[in-house]
Amino acid sequence: MSALIQQLPALLGVVIGALGSYMVVMLGDDARFRREQASRREDRRLAAYSEFARSLRASVSVMFRAAAQLGSDPHPHPLPLEEAAARLGEAAEARDLAWESVLLFGAAEVVEAAREWAVAVAEMEQAMRTEAHDREGWKALVEKQRVGREGFYAAARRDVSLPAGHSGRWQTRPGREGA
């Protein structure tokens, strides 16, 4: 019995060491799991934001070309309104699907900025569909869309911890700023 009592402190040390090691490993695994989950959520948000932006941008590009056909925009490649209508329908479907991902994964601030940009794009589409030839009105709608896009990108960058980016404005040719 005295041999067991002499070995008891060593045995307790081994048990305590094993439990301590187990706890450290479990805490480390838990922390790594939480980091990986956060990283996956951020990747999903970034993918949702990118897809939404891409879908809205597809609509805007078609509208620039259709507005050029109407004489409201200086785009060098006018697009007949019938072809534009078909492309806008496809773009609207892609935008609606991308919107659902933004709603699911997006932060409230980004969702609101996305909504504002989408409303500006919808106003452009409405103006283009009326076949109006109001150059000044079109310019105002284009500017509202640009501001909406800039707001969306700024909010999305903040949400996924990206540094501030370029405004996206660039001179393509004299008299027209990039969209």
C-alpha cells in the first residue's frame, strides 16, 4: 500500500496532465472551427455581393446600349430595343436570384445599399422603356446609379473588411465618364 501512496502523486500528475492536454486541444479545435466558420460566412457574403453587383451591372450595360439606340447615351454600340428587352429580362432574373443571396448573407447596411442601387437601376430601366429621348434626365439617372453603386461597394467592402477601393469612374473618351 505504501508503494501505491508513493506513486499516487505521479499518477495524479499524469491524469491532470492528460486532462490539461485534452482541454487545450479541444479549445484549440473549437477556436479553429469558429475561425473557419467565420471565414466561410465571409466568403459567402463576398460571393453574394459580387454576384449581385455583376447582375446589376449586366442590366446597366444593356441599358447604356439601348439608350444609345434612343439617342440618350453616347455608347458606341447601340442595341435595338427588342434585343435589349430580352437581355434585360434575363438580367432581371439573374438579379432577383442574386438578391436572395444578399438578403440571406448580407449585413443590414449592405442590403440597404444594394436596395438603393437596385432602385436606381430600376428607374433607369423604366426611363429606357418609355423610349424617352431626354439626355439630361438620362444623365441624372446614370449619376444616381453611379452613386448607388459606389455606396453598395463601400458598404460591402466594410462588411468583408476590404480596404477602400476605386470609385470606378474613369474617362473612356472625352465628354463621357465611365459608368
